Amino acid sequence: MNKIETIKATKREGAATAANKRLRKEGYLPATVYGKGMETLSIVIKQEELRKTLKVAGKNAVYKLNVEGSGNYDVIVKELKKNALGDAYINIDFMKISLTDEIKQEVTLRILGKEQIEAKRYLLVQNLPSILIKALPQDIPDHIEIDASELEPGEHILLADVKLPEGVKLETDPETMVVSVHEQRVGEPETTEEVAEEAAESVPENGKEEEKSK
């Protein structure tokens, strides 16, 4: 298990919009922590410290939340909101967890090999940005990598083909297409969305094609 990073927080009285705006201007972030066997707590965290900690451990990591005057909690980030420009956090929700109980979490898929595919003048389409998995909190990865560099036009990768980290269970349909490769067509290029729709329709119910699939 990776090292559990600590996030320090203090209790927050009330949750008025004006008060939250003032906190953000002062460099603090309004937050909430909730979970089984505890009352929901309103807290505040220093924005810069939180940003550095998330950068080190990742959004899906387990954290030790130290709330002054309340105690320590094992938590995960349940929701992290940013402003309209996407350059600053405006709110974060933590969920208290048990390190011995499995939880479900959405994990980002990272496709490798895009440059090699595009160098051959093929079109790579990612059909699925993330998947739902189930695991102990400390076993949940920040992301899952899928190598698509060897795919040829007409080939694809299904979730059933993806090797998951040890202790991680798939909670999404294994026959779901993750990524596919297509030849560039002469004339007006189609949008990625249009190609993705055509690719999904071309896969039979059992997710297999007569042609070679990966």
C-alpha cells in the first residue's frame, strides 16, 4: 500500500455563500466530510496545501484527514469541484471509509500509443473515458493504462481484454468497447463521435468480430 498522505483541516461554522467566498479569497477551501457512523462535518482546508497533496498522491488515493478538535479520519475524495475556468478548486467532499471494506469508484482510462497510431495516418477513437471498479480503498489506482499502439484498422479493445491491477474488480460491462482504430476516409473527415458510434454498432452482442480483435 502506498504511503497515506495527511490533509489538515479545521471545523467550519455555517455554510453561507458569502462566508465561503471570503474563505476562498483568503486561500481556504470549504469542504465536507461524511460517512458511516459519523455526523457530517463542515471543514476548511488550505487550498495550496491541498493542491500539493493531491498532486503527489492522486485523486483516488486514501488520505488521513486530520480535523482539529475532532480527530483523524481515513477518507477518499468523493467530489472535487472547480470553477468555470477550471483553474481553481471551489469545494471538495470527503467520504470516510474503512480500509477493510471494498468500495466502488470511477477510474480514468489512459490510452497509450496514440502517437504511433496517428503516425500511420489511422484514426484512434476512445469510446470510454472511465470505468467503474470495486476494490479496497488502498488498492484503487489513480488511473488505468491501456496500450493501443499495436492496433490496426478494424481492430478494437474491449474491457474484457484489459488487465486490471491485483485486487481490482470490474463493475462495468466487460463487453464494452474501450478503444478502436479506423482508416482515415477520403473527403470530409468525420467527427470522433460519429466514428465512435459506427464502431460501437459494428460490434456484435458477444463483443467479438470475425476479424482479429485485441
